[in-house]
Amino acid sequence: KRAVKNIILTNKYERPFKPNFGGNVRSMLFELDTTRRQNRFKKELAEQVELFEPRVQDVFVDLKMEGNELYITVYYSIINGVRNQEVQFTVTRAR
């Protein structure tokens, strides 16, 4: 669970020598809330988790935006392991 959460919460260019690592969630906090944008962002997050965490498969991301908060739930299965895992967390804009 911690590995999946770290991948999603890491910003692009935050890790040295891995510029494409991370979900870049904080950038979503400052975007307009449109269905098209959310669907594209969900797809990008699922791809990042599957790419950088080889133990995980069948990733599905659920996003809910309310005001200045982004509620993220990631559903996934571990290969040859526990099925139907989930991680929930909230990202809030800092003032």
C-alpha cells in the first residue's frame, strides 16, 4: 500500500534521475474540474502505478474533488497474492 501511495503522491521531476516517475497529483489540485480531465488523470495514475510497481495489476483509480481537496481511492490486485486491495487518501491544497 505504501509503494502505491508513494508513486501517486510523488511529483514529476521530484526523484533524481527518474524524471517521469510519479503521479503528479498536486498539479490536479490547480486544474479545472472537468469530467474529461478527470478521466485522463485517472488513466495516467493507473498507468504510472502499473509501470513502476511490477507486483500490481488491475489498477482502477477513483477521484472525487470537493473544494480544495482531492479524494483518491486506488483499487488493485497483487500478482500471485492478495486480490482486491485498496488505498485511500486525501490531498489538500496548502495555502
